[in-house]
Amino acid sequence: MEFIDHELVPDYEFAEILYEERTVFDNAGAAVDGLHAVWITLNNPVQLYS
């Protein structure tokens, strides 16, 4: 399978957008292999983080 690159500006460093991958756990509390949740935070205190 070939993936398509959707980057509009290659090699751009996002300073105010925080990207974090977190582990997903099953009902027994064990980490699920190959599955994660992504949290995206806008770090913009001038506009109250909006």
C-alpha cells in the first residue's frame, strides 16, 4: 500500500501546536498493541488557548 503525503508545507516546525500519542488500554488495563489515542493541543495563551 502506498500512502499519500498531505503536508502543505514540508519541514515546517509547529511551535504552538502540541501533538501527543497516548497508549490505549483494554478493559483489563493492559495496553493494546498498535493502538493509540492522539491528543492535539493549541498552545495560544494570547487568545486563551483557542
